[in-house]
Amino acid sequence: MTGLAVPTQAPGGAANPYVTAQRQFDQAATLLNLDAGMRAVLREVRREFTANFPVRMDDGRIRIFTGYRVQHNLTRGPAKGGIRFHPDVSLDEVKALAMWMTWKCAVTGLPYGGAKGGVICDPGQLSRQELEHLTRRFTSEMTILIGPESDIPAPDVNTNSQVMAWIMDTISMERGYSVPATVTGKPLEIGGSEGRASATGRGVLVVTEAACQRVGIAPHEATVAIQGFGNVGSVSAQLLHEQGFRIVAVSDVYGGIYRPEGLDIPALLAHRDAGGRLADFAGTTQVANPALLELPVTILIPAALENQLTMANAARVQARLVVEAANGPTTPEADDIFRQRGIVLVPDILANAGGVTVSYFEWVQDLQSFFWEEDEINQRLTRVMERSYAQVEELAAAHKTTLRMGAYCLAVQRVADATQVRGIYP
Ligand code: NAD
């Protein structure tokens, strides 16, 4: 987990992510000719839950925290989506992230709907005990929603396998028996899956390689900048590095480092794991987060938060390929600028779907109490990502549109078809 002392600031101000998500949906609904009733059903979230709950701090004081869990859609299966701890969490952000989860699960063909959760807090300012108490109490507030058949959380920004273990334990204690399938991204000791920790980054690798083929980029000649060096960013860096891509810049919330000749990623990971700050990694130049996005690189991978690529900076992005490892890093205005400039963008609902895909494998393994080996997981993950990428590319070509709209067409049509065949209750 990353200590967060500095709240993030989006270049060009923060667009409302839910407005962005709805604008993207509207575009796809128009391309697909969805009727007005179906549009109305799919462009709103189904359930939104807010809890204001007390936590006893280490000094004995009681503090009230606010957390959200939003379920956008449950038509194709239980709701699925991560839980984020961050000072900038808002209900609209969680609603957007929940909607994106619906499309992500549909793009990859997973039998899930979409959900997301978040607690407004700065985990860098909480002790481990305070974090545990906060997690357990928020989980307890959410028990009316979550469970293996209804809604299955997972890690997201500033949450990790330990947080998932507390969630699993809290639900299990309240039920009176172990319920491992209630949450994914757990430690292996309690029903976690091999390959889950690296799954999102592995999915990013698969789609980056596929997109490179399409754009005509040779991996060994490509330079890469990655914004965000947490679970997704650092694993993406490691796996891309292993495949011969030259990672020249990475950053975290405090800023970035740049080395045009390429960063020694294994050494950087060891430096980070030993508690070192990125800025102290020898032989590199410091680069601020906004400047990292505009570096002269072949591939740009935003792997931090929303609203990083906006109309304020999209014209200055030099990459030929943008791979959205983060959710919602690009506003619709920046999307337009990239399209006009011929920059290919692999959208979040496809690019970072590796995480939820292996979460699905974890849930299946938990339900069957039968566990697979890492090789098998990675092979199945690669197949899902390659198949999804190919389907998205095909639809984008058929509709003469971007990969984002290709992915939306695939996803929205699947959810619309499921809604149609189920009908409107009662
Ligand atoms: P994380 O908490 O592990 O890491 C986040 C990283 O971003 C940290 O290095 C942090 O310092 C950095 N960061 C925060 N604000 C920043 C800023 N303004 N500029 C640069 N760096 C900043 O989180 P994560 O799980 O790696 O998630 C990153 C993104 O990927 C999020 O958008 C998340 O929703 C998405 N995502 C995560 C998963 C997953 O499996 N964890 C799956 C799909 C999508």
C-alpha cells in the first residue's frame, strides 16, 4: 500500500468521472441504435449505498468515515468490483467506476455485473490497526450487499490482499463459517489465486503487445512511460521490461524518474521493496507527473487515477500508443484529440481487465474448493485477453470507430441483450 500525503491534482482540473462514463455510454448507445428504454436502464446505476461509520482511533477518539458501494448492473451475474481507499473518493467517482466494471466484465465475457466501493480516507495517515478497524467496520456496514452470489469486492487503489483478508474474515465471522468466495485478491493462505497479484499487469502486457502489432511498433524499439507504480503500474513495468520494452519513466504520487536509456526495472523494484523512494533511485532525472505524460516515448501507460489526459495536455502527448491501465485516465475531449492525431488508445475496460479476469478464476476456484496452478491461470488469462482484444478490434473496424467505442459496442450490446431476454420485472 502506498502512503498518500499529497492528494492528486488532475491536469486541467477534474472532470466528473460519472459524466465521462455516461458520455462514453451515450456514444456507444447511438452507434448501436439502442432504444430509449434500454438506454435509460443502462445509463444509470442500479443501487448506491452510503455508510457514515465510526472508527475508534489509536488515541481513543472516535472518527466518522464515509464509504460507498455502488452496483451499476446485475443482469449478467453478481456485481464485481474493487474497493478504493483515497481522500478524493466521491459518490460520482464510485458510480463511474461501477459502470466501467459492468462493461469490463461484459467485454471479457465474464458472468458478472459491475460494482465499485470506496472510503474517503488517507491510508498513509492511518496506523495498521486503524486501517484494519476501518476496513472491518465498513465491511460490516456492507454485509447487506456483499456475498459470493451477490457482490464480490477486490483490491483497488490503496487496498491490497491484507485488506481483502480482513474483509473475508469479517464476513466469515458474521456468518459463522468461512466464506472465501466473498472477495477476491485474497492471500493464497485463505483461498486466493495464483497469478492474481500480477493479473492486471499481465493483461496490460497482452493488450500492449497486440496493439503494437496493429500499430507497427517493434517491442525492442519501443520506449514506455508509466504513470503510477503501484500494483498495476509496477507489474506492468516488470512484465513489459521482461519482454524487451524499454521503460524510460515511471512515477508515483510524489513524482517520477526518467532515464532515456531505460530504467533497470528489477533493480528499481528491489529499491522500492526495500522502502526506497523513486526519487532516490540512482542515475535518473526527476520528472513531475504532468511532464511524464508528455515525454517523447512510443507508449504511454497511465496506471494511477482518473482525468490525467485531458484537453489541457492531450495535444502535447508524444506517444503513438496509449494503454489505459488505470480506470478513466482520459476524458472524452482528450479521446477526440488522440483520434484526430492518429494516436491509438487501448481503453481501460479492455486494457486493465486482466485483474477481474483472474478474480473470476479465484471465485470459481473458491466455489469449487479446487485450485489451479499458476501456468494454467496465466494461459487462460492470456487467452481471454487476446480473444477480447481481437473482438474489440474487429468491432472497431466494423463501426469505423476507435478501440474504446469498439469495446463499448461489444460490452453494451452484451448487457443489452441480457436485459432484453430477461425482461423488466415485474
Ligand atoms: P495502487 O494503490 O497499488 O497504486 C497506485 C499508484 O498510483 C501508486 O504508485 C500511487 O503513488 C500512484 N499515484 C496516485 N496518484 C497519482 C498521481 N496523481 N500521479 C502519479 N501517480 C499517482 O493502485 P492500483 O491497484 O495499482 O490501481 C491503479 C489504477 O489501476 C487505478 O485506476 C485502478 O482503478 C486501476 N485498476 C486496478 C486493478 C487492480 O487489480 N489493482 C485492476 C484494474 C484497474
